[in-house]
Amino acid sequence: MARAVHDRLPFLATPPPAPARGRNPPLAEMLRLVGAATVDSDAAAAAADEEANALSLPLPRGGVTPPPPGGRTIQFRLAFTSLTYSVRAARRARPGGGDGGGGFRLPLQNRCDRVTAAAPDAHSSRARVLLDGITGEAREGEILAVMGASGSGKSTLIDALANRISRDALKGSVTLNGEPLTGNVIKSISAYVMQDDLLFPMLTVAETLSFAAEFRLPRALPAAKKRTRVLELIEQLGLRAAADTIIGDEGHRGVSGGERRRVSIGTDIIHDPILLFLDEPTSGLDSTSAFMVVQVLRNIAESGSIVITSIHQPSQRILGLLDRLILLSGGRTVFSGPPSAIPAYFAEFGYPVPDDENRAEFALDLIREFESLPAGTGQLVSFNKTWQVMHAARHNPNDDPWAPTMSLKEAISASISRGKLVSGSDVAGEAASMHTYANPFWVEMKVLAKRSAINTRRMPELFLIRLGAVVITGAILATVFYKLDQSPKGAQERLGFFAFAMSTMFYTCADALPVFLHERYIFLRETAYGAYRRTSYVLSNAIVSFPPLVVLSLAFAFTTFFAVGLAGGVSGFAFYTLAILASFWAGSGFVTFLSGVIPHVMIGYTVVVAILAYFLLFSGFFINRDRIPDYWIWFHYLSLVKYPFEGVLQNEFGRGGECYVRGTQMFDNSPLAVLPDTVKTRVLASIGTALGVKIGPNTCVMTGHNVLREAAVTQLGKWECLLVTAAWGFFFRLLFYFSLVLGSKNKRR
């Protein structure tokens, strides 16, 4: 049995150089940065002799290492040594699965889940260890799979290798070709596929990949070559038959689950990365779809990439496509080697795998049984360490034909020259002309706006429902306040109409809340590896959302202005429409900002409705500005409803010439209203005599300016109110940008 074990699973030590940190460079600087990061080979070899817990390739029975497939020289080898990561508090599982946290967080999203790295003593009673001394390697042309039960540390290990954990919190080293793999380099040569399929539902497969090409491939690359790359990728992913089918969602039939997953992978590998990380790409798929996804990963690896993926419970067919497997339990390694060595490994441990049972299922079931015991999986962990030490002694790293023959800089140059890291030049040295982002920001804005417009245009029901709500609300207001007269009651009714109309503009903007919540993870995935700038996203979002606001403003203005009998003619109608548009603009900006900081739709709606109610309360309609207590007056000036409300009041009552109280009408809404008109006329005459003026039944007592003074609307003119309202819209979009900057950090701490 020992001989069989020796034949199946020898191991090779890998050096543990210290990781380096730096700013994120443009791809142009990548090769220079790699050259500067070279480590001393003699020191690395000495470190390798001291490391006994590393993974290697299997030896044949004769003890001779086989050459690489096809005789091709291996250019890349990713090695990770003693990776340890712990947190101070328990972490809830991240959305969609995972194994203990991480992932993206927005400023107000799951704040209680945020954790900090533990003290150097990773086994402190206050710390939870997510990774504990994980060591291994992955090579070009191979698939390394990380397997384990939920909470075992699979996704955490993938995040650690993909530089999605702060280097201050992660202990150990990650190297590529023996040189430290810094965030500067990995961001340029890698891709990370998240567990959830984050795609726009109304785009076709070909459109989705084409937009990914526009974002990730450099502007210098001709459009024909970009189209060629998209077509090649569609063939590679096996999506030719579904190329013109929309992605689909719950309400729109689209591609199948397996095809959707392959499209999600394709959007991240459009630039043909050297390193590909995937978080459970087969999760939620049937066995056939899962097998097809892993077949795609097999093809990607054989094209010259290193593929590292977490996987939950692979079938026997999938297991046969994997080159290396790491089994985790509680953040510790319980097996590391090729899947074919699982039977020998567990037989040596004393638990042979039955011939008719799936090796992966057997291993997971056995691990779960040990985890249920008081001692846990400590025996398996200890046996794995002993077994690796025993087999590491039989293999000389200097005789390994799989060892890379190039430095990292040379290997990257060679990969670019043969088509990897798709660039706009055929010569690797010309990569120095590339920038941090593939396109200037105006090109990014154009592409983002086009993508969003296509996706929105194919779901017209969303806009039509919103338009219907605005028109119906306007029709109800028009019929309730139909043809208001110029009387004391007419003036008061105008105030009520304007207050309700302006607040309606803000409430109908609440439907924008789910928009970014739906796109949130798409945005985070695309910006994590520099697809486009956050500025471009914010500006394109504002541009695409503006035309519908114009239509809604015109619809509401035409529905209400003439039916209610508002004053001002054409100029009055124009300002009224602009005030509505500014209200929509400010309201949509406010809701967009909240969508950037509030994680859930229902919580967001609750917050939006509550805050808008406060804005209406302090707008000056229910209580005049000069009657608001001093300790609340600040909220009056922060109210978004205040400024458009005062603006339309100025537009209605500030023109002069209109009279809203004449002679005997001054007794309305008082006990004297029941007096006969002759008595009212005599009372007016007596008042006029006392004041020294003549007051008759038709004498104008209160003009529009008097109404404004009574309402305490005297501080700002109507155009000033309009500008302030529009400025709120820009301000909230600026806050939205900062919420993206602060909330899109993709590293665990």
C-alpha cells in the first residue's frame, strides 16, 4: 500500500517569498513592475528546502516525473505557502453562498459583518481562523480545484490567491514563477468570476460579450479584431447556438442555467487572462450543465492559463477533468494532490474508498463524520502533513521538468506574444503604450450608456408603468382641483395642489431604487479589475436616466397646468415644466444615492418614504417657515420639496395683477361670513372711514404678493429656487460617486 501511495502522490516544496504591496499599475507598467519584483533564486531554493508542506505533481510507478503534455514548456507556476487568515468575529455567509464572508460590502451593507484581521496569534480565543497554513501550487494548463463543505474555507482561499484579502491581514506568501505576486501584477493578468451570474437580462449572449470586449480590450485594437475575439470566445464557450438569445430573468425566458454560467465566465475572460479564479462555477447547475462548464474551464487551461476554482461536490466525470484537488475542513488542508490519488490516500489512512462510490462524495462524507466528533478533523490534517513530508523527501525539485524555465517577466512577454492578455499590438514590448484603463472615460460613458439604453429599451413596461402612474396622478389632481378660481379658497387650494404635486415628483422617483441594487454586483465585478472608471458609470447613469424624466415632466405638466387653471400662460407653463423636471432630477439623484448605501429594496423604500415625508413636513406648506421652531429650522433648508414648492408658488402668485381677496371676500372663513352682503358692505365702509381709504365690495384686499408673504415665501426668487433644486440633483450624484468609491472595496480586511 505504501508503494502505491508513493507512486500516486509525491510532493514538491515551493519557496515562501514574502509578498510585496504597491499601487495598482496600468498594464503598461506591468512588465517593468514584474522585473523589479524578482527575488534571489538561491534564497528561494534555501527556503524550499525548509518547507515540507508543499504540493507537487504525481510520479509514475518508476519514480520518474513525466514531461508536460505535448512536450510544451511550462511558463507559469503559482505557488502559495502557509496562507493563514483569521477574523475577530464570526462572519455570516455572503449572498449566494461562500464559506464565511468576504465579498463586496457597501457603506451601510451588513455593517455588523465587517471584521478586522486578528492579532498575530491566529488561535486567540477572540479570533476565528478561516485559513490555517494552506500550501499548494497550480500550473499552466491545469485546473486546481478547492473542495470542502460549506464553511470550510473554499471561497476564502480563492479570495486569498486572487488578492481579494488585504495583505496586512493575510499571512503567508503567493508567488508566480518564484516571484512575489503583488496586487499590481495580478490585477493585470487575472480574472475573477463571482459565484452569482451577474448579467444584464435583456442583452443577448453576443451583445454581453461584445460589451465586455469594449470595456476590457484596448481602444487601439481594431473593431474587427474585437469581433473576432468575441466570436472565438463564443466558440470556446460552446455558445454558438445561443449567441442571439437574451440572457433572460424571472420574467423573460432566455438562456439555460449552464449557458448563463458560461456567459458569466466569458465576460471575465474576454481578455484571455493568464490566471483565472472562479468561486463555485458549478453551483446550482444540473450534472450535465456543470460538466459542460468544467469542460470549458479545461479548454481555457489548455489554452495557456492557470485555472483555480472552488467546487462543492463534483461528479465523477468532473473529477476526471481536474488536475489538482485541495480538500479543506475548517480552513485546514485534509488532502492535497491529484484526484486520482484520493483512493490511495484514504486507504492508507484506513478508510478505503468503495469501488462503486464517487471519490469526492466519499471524501466529503468522511470529513463530515470527523467534523461531528469532538476531536474534529485533526487526525486527517496530521496525516496529510505526515504524508506530504514523506513524499516530499523522494522528489528533487531541481529535476522537475514541469518547472518554469522563464522569469515572470519573460513568461508574461511570451504569453502576450502568443495571444494571451489580448492587446492592441502584436509585439509584447509595445504594451508599454497601454493605459490603466482600456478606454478614455468618454468612450466608457458611450459604451455604458449604450448598454444601459439597450437593456432598458427592451423592458418598456418599466417606463410605461411609471409614465402611467404620473399621468393618472396628474389626472386625479386635475379633476380634484379643476379650474380653481381667484378667491381666498382658490388661493388656499392652489397651495395644497402645489404641495401635493411637487411631493409626488419625489415619491415617483422611488422606483429608481432597485435599479442600482440590481446592477450593484455587476458594477463591482466590472470595476474590480479596471473595466471602467466609477466616474464613467455615474455620468452614464445620469445621462441615460435624464430623457425619461423629460417625458414624465411634460406628461404631468400638460395633464395639470391647463386643467387646474394655473396662471402665467406660455412662460408660466415653461417654468412649471422646468420645476417639475428639476424635482424629478433631484428626486432621482436622491434615490440613486440611497441605492448606493442601502443594501435591500424594502429597507430602501422604507427610508425613502420616511425621509420624503419629513421633507414635505418641513417644506413650508403645513407650517410656515417663520413658525418652525429654531431647533428644526435646519431641516426646512434641507428639504428637497421646499425649493420647487416655493418656485412654483413664485411662478403662480408673484406676477402681480391677480387679486385673490376682494371686498366682502375678506369675511370668508370667519364668523362674519354668514352676515348679509348689505351688512358686509356697511362694515367695509366703516373700516374704510377709519383707515381713511375707500373700501368697496370689489376692492382688491389681497394680491398674489400678499399670499407669498402670508406663506413666508420671500427669501428666494423662482429662478433661484429652480437652480437650487437642480443643484441638489448634482450634489446627490456626487454623493453617489463617493458611495461607490467607499463601498466598492473588493478586499477583506
